[in-house]
Amino acid sequence: MIIFLVTAELLYLCGCGAIKVTLKSRRLALKSHREEITKLLDMLDELKRRGYSVEADSKEFEEILDGFSEALFGRSGYKMAILFSSPNDN
């Protein structure tokens, strides 16, 4: 089981920070780019719009963060391509 730790820097609120994802088993950490943060926030907004909780105890929230974390660690991989694709790309 892969365990990620997702944190947001306080300065993110003023546009200076980032979302950091740490792969605990390897002690590797990556910071997200502005486009990646925007995509994550869009996904969370959609989750809320559909009536799901965006809290730590929400399975749907956890799945979004897991997918985002996996995509971030494989930036050149298919998961990142899927994350940034839109229905109009077909």
C-alpha cells in the first residue's frame, strides 16, 4: 500500500505557496505547479457541487487526493495525461 501525505503551504492562500505531496515510504516530496493546483481545486469544487464531503473522513475526497498524488509522482505518465485531459480532447 502506497501512503502519501498531502499538505498545503500557508502562503498558497496568497498565491505564493504550493501543494506538497510526500511519498512516505521513500521520503520523497514534490511540489505541485500552479496548473496542477488549479486542476485539483477544480476537481474538489466539482466534488462539492455533486454533494460530496471534502473532509478527511470522505472516501471520495481521499480517492481524489490519491489520484492527484499518483499523477504528480508520474508527471510524464498516463495518469497526469488523464488528469489534464478534458472531455473535449477526444
